[in-house]
Amino acid sequence: MGEIAEIDPQEEWKLLVGGEWTSTAATYEVVDPNTTGVVGHAPDGSVADAEATIAAAKAALPGWRDTPPVERGAML
């Protein structure tokens, strides 16, 4: 069985873009449906955030594609 993660509602959650954690201009509340309590604030990505993520993924693709499957599996 998995473990229940303890979440700090004050912790700032970020987007991972190009291997770097980045903050966003806006966030939204994440609510536990069982308790209706706020468990955190998730990044609310913008169009610019999405475009930066897509550009980073495109730039990373050649290196990932050329990585042997066994190495890719070890990274996952």
C-alpha cells in the first residue's frame, strides 16, 4: 500500500519548465473533497507558461529520443 503524503498548505507549488521549478503569477486553491479544507495552492499556468513548456519539451526531444531505452527506463 502507498503512504499518505503530508502536504503543507503554505508550501508554494510550482511548474517544472525545462528542468527548472518556476512560479506563476496566479494560483488556485486545491481542496480536499473529504474535508473540504484547502490543502495547497497550485500554479495556474498562463499561455506564456504553456508556450515555454512546449518549447522546452521540443528542445529536449532529440536528446531523449537518442537515449537508449534502458537509460530512459532508469530515469523514470
